[in-house]
Amino acid sequence: MPPNAKSETEPEPAPVSGAEPAAELETANQKLEETTHHSKFRELEQQEQQAAESQRIAQVETTIAPKTTTEAEEAATTSVPVIKKIEHAGEVVTEAIAERTGLPTWGVVAIIILVFLVVFGIIFFCVRRFLKKRRTKDGKGKKGVDMKSVQLLGSAYKEKVQPDMEELTENAEEGDEEDKQSEQKLGRLNFKLEYDFNSNSLAVTVIQAEELPALDMGGTSDPYVKVYLLPDKKKKFETKVHRKTLSPVFNETFTFKSLPYADAMNKTLVFAIFDFDRFSKHDQIGEVKVPLCTIDLAQTIEEWRDLISVEGEGGQTNC
């Protein structure tokens, strides 16, 4: 069989009808190419974005890591020179002290350590003492609260059982104060009385005083005496002031004229002794009260009598 001859079994190609099917194929091919192109373009864009993000992350990591390393290195490099500077300064100081004192460096170092230990011990002792005082104060405060509660309970019990106990204690205290006032010595006074029945006059002589209390800063007093009659106090006489003495000698006489005997029996003669003070009120040391009804004015009377306090009633009797 010749090569160009066709076999009877091979199918014959379909005849082409026209140009329209070819145009449709071309448009379909173009659409396929465009869709594939767009999909590839999108894939490329996504890959580029992922690559850019990975590059950014890598850059951030590279920038952060060097910073941390540089900070650590800087801290190490700065701490090391500071320590070296301190050590160098300490060596310089120890060498200077050693040169001035003539001691070896180890001796200077030992002295410095000893001084630091002493200072530390003093500070520790002071702090410990302060804390101990504070604890004792706190303990006392707690004990004080307990004592107050006990006192409150005791006072309540006392009010129930012994309601008049306070009055009894007050009376006892007043009695003690009166006893103290009576025991307190204010000195004594020497005086003389002479009554003249012809002239109805009473001559009073203030002779002296002794053992007076000291009311001034120097341990002395500046005493003088006022003489008057109660209850009218119309006439008052005063002696001269005697400076810086506790045993003044007055020897001064005063006369109460126009004093009938009957009137004299109703009067009380008062000797009031004062301490003179130029810049303030005169302090009264004490007084002597002589009710004239208790003595015999027909005779010359000379007596020593103890001074009593101003608030007392000693030496005065009712006739």
C-alpha cells in the first residue's frame, strides 16, 4: 500500500462550517488567560505582603535585641568603673593616712574597720535602748488601764458599801491641815500694856519679836508691826521697818486715848506683823490677838505670845 493512500478504517475530519466557532474559542481562551493572570497576580501580592511582614518582624527583633544587649553592656561597663573608682579612692585615702601617721596600710585599714565597728555598736545600742523604753512605756500604759478599771470598780463598791467615806476623809484632811497650821511656828512677840484710869488711855509698847520666818530670797525678812483695836479699827499705829532681820527690836509705844474702861472690856487688841516689800503687796507673817477682857488692866502687863496665822482664831476669846 502506498504511504499517501488513506485507509478505509480512519475517520474523516468534520468539515469546518465557518469563522464563528474560531472567534468563540479565542474569547474563551482570553477569558481563561485573564482569570489565571488575576489569580497569579493575587498570589504574588499575598506573597509580597507576607515577605514584607516577615522583614518588618525581623527588623524589629534585630533592633530590640541590640538595644537590650547595649543596655546590659552599658550597665556593666558603668558599674565596673564606679567600683574601680571607689576602690581607688579608698586606696588613696589609706595611703595618705599611712603617710601622715607613719603606720602601714594594713594598720590603717584595721583602724578604719575598728572605728566602723564601734560606730555601728553605738548605733545598735541606742536603737535597742530606744525600743526597750518604748516597750516599757507601752507596758506601763496597759497596766495603767487595768489599774483604772480596778479603781473604778473599787469606787463603785465604795459608793454602795460606804457612801460617807469621802466626807470622813475630807474631815480628816481638814483636821490634819489645822494641826499643821498649829504646829507651824511663826515666831513670838513681846509687848507691854499700861492703862491710865485718870486719862482713860491705853499705852501699848511693842518691845521685840523673835524667831520670825524668812519670807525674802536672802533668808531674812523686813518686819514691822501694825497695832489697832477691834472691832472698829478707827486708829492704827505702825512701827518702823527693820531691814533683813528675824529678831527685830522695836521699843515703840503707842497710846489709845479716850478709851473708857467699860469700852475697853469690849475690844480686842491686835498686833499684826508684816514683811515689807517695796514693789509688791506686803505679806502678813502672823498676828497676836489680846481680848482686853481677859487681862487685868489695873496692873502693868508684859508678856510673850506666839504668833498665829491670819486665818486662825487662836488667842481670841469671847467675853
